[in-house]
Amino acid sequence: MIFDPFYLLIIGVGMGLSFWASARTKGAFQKYSQTTTRRGLTGAQIAEAILRDHGISDVRVEPVAGKLSDHYDPRTKTLRLSEGVYGSRSMAAAGVAAHEVGHAIQHARAYAPLKFRSAWVPVANFSSGLSMFVIIAAFFLGGTATALGHTAAIVGVTLFGATTVFTLITLPVEFDASRRAMATLQRGGYMTRDELGGAKKVLDAAALTYVAAAVTSILTLLYWAFRLGLFGGRR
């Protein structure tokens, strides 16, 4: 099974997409980290200013170790900015900081896809840890060729599908956060038109990582459904 050329192709495509998206993100961030915005605000200052603009006073902004490790934690209402963003005055830092504030705004406004994604996290975590064990068991039980194998195949693919759902719901959440970021940066006059273009390129590149994850998950899900005989016949 592990030497199935088609499976190796799926894995190769997934790795290739992930590498390409990661390289694009790092390249864009590096490029636009070299230029300081005219207003000279740090990522942390921009984040705090945007939060004030939206009347959000219960979110903390703090630094976090790592590169591009920026994230918003809805459980503690904490916005964590990486070393290259928190104290940086660059176009890239402004874009990333505003994007993470976009998630805080989503949380404050009870944005439905974010609520669904947050609720789906334990489901996705449970499914990702169990799905491959069930799928492998289904394979050795004969897939749809046997009653027990058929049941295991359905359970395994359904569990894996739960992780695919997570990658898919992540897309509108991330795209919306970037949309809110760009609108807020422009409306608040935090950046010039040219600077906004640089920030957008960083966020567009980062979005590719989520697209790559979703495409890889969908392809893998379809592979296992086909391989176990749930459609197209068992090979």
C-alpha cells in the first residue's frame, strides 16, 4: 500500500504545494520587511490602534517567539505577534499584524465561520489521530469486499473527512481576516496606496499555504475513498 505510485504522487503533490506556498510566503515577507512605512508604526502599535478603532478593549497584544508564528487565541483573547512583526515598522509587519487583528474582530463580531472552526477543532484533532489507523485496518480487512472492511472504510474515510472539513472552513476565515485587514489599514490611513500593495502581497502569499493544505487534504481523502472501494471500484 505504501508503495502505491498513485499514493506517492498524491504525497508528492501535497509536499510540492506546501513547499511552494511556504517559499512564496517567506519570500514576500522578507521582501516587504525591508521597507519601513511612512507612519513608522510597529506591528504592535498598528494592532492596538486597529483594536481601538473597532472598540475592542479586552484583547491583549503580546510578543511570541518564532518566525511567522503570529496568531490570535480566542480562548484567552490574546493576539500574539512574532519577533519580526511585533517591533517591526515594515509593510510586511503592518499587513500581518492587521490580519491577526482581523481574527480578533471576527471573534468580537461572532463571525460564523470562525465560531464553526473553533468548535470543530476538537473534532478535527480527534479524527486526525484516529483516521489513519481505521483506514489501514479497513485496507487489510479487504475494504468494501467484506462487510467489516466496508464498515471500517466508511468510518475511516469519514474521520479523515473531518480533518478535510477543517482545512476547508479555514479558507473563508483566513480570507475574511485579510479582507478586514486591508480595509482597516486603508480606512484608518495607516499606509499609503503603494504600502497597501506590499502588505496585500504578503497576505496573498500566506493565503496560499491554506489553499495548499486544503487541496492536499481533498486529494488524499479522494485517494482513500477510491483505494478502499467506496467509489470507482477497489484496485
